[in-house]
Amino acid sequence: MISYETRIGSIGFTENFLSNLIGHAVTSCFGVVGMMPSSRRQRISGFISRKEPSLDRGIKVRGTADEINVEIHIMVTFGMSIPAIAASITEKVRYVVKKATGIAVNKVNVKVDGIKE
């Protein structure tokens, strides 16, 4: 949990909340087909679960209340410019997280794990 104190009280954000917020922003970017699992636990839970993949799949958030680092695993559309997609994702994630939480995003690592035609 990432939390900080204000004059009124304490504000906290769970990693799950941040992952869902980031996942929603990433999947709305042009050229992104979907999220890819980033760990064995996510791959295994994907095989066991029959429901739709969650938005937080493929996202790791680390950091403090001052700044966070984000790692994102995605699948892209064939023929799209991967650097353009990565730049779009980076800017959108930084904007959405700062606007919703007030926390600055220090680094966004976009890892392309698949290409779909």
C-alpha cells in the first residue's frame, strides 16, 4: 500500500487499485490488443479462471507516495509502430496516475510480450 499524510488525515492506495487504473489507461491506447501475464502466478490463475482477464494482469507497481515505477506487459497489433505505442502508453499512464492520485510516475517500462494479427 502506498500512503501519505495530509492535514486532514491519511490517504492510501493499494497496488491493486493502481494496477487497475493503469490497466484501464493502457488498454484504451491505440495498437494495444491486451495485457499479458507478468508472473507465473498470473499465468496459472489465467488457466484456472474461466472469466475475462482482469485489467491488472501484466502490471507491476513499485514505489512510495512521492513517485512510483511501473512495469507493463502488453500484446500489440501486427504492423503498428512499437516505439509509438510505448510512447503513447508512457504519457497516458503518467497523466492518468498523476491526475487520479497526485503521485508522480518516475519510470514506465513497457514490455511487448506478443504480437497479434
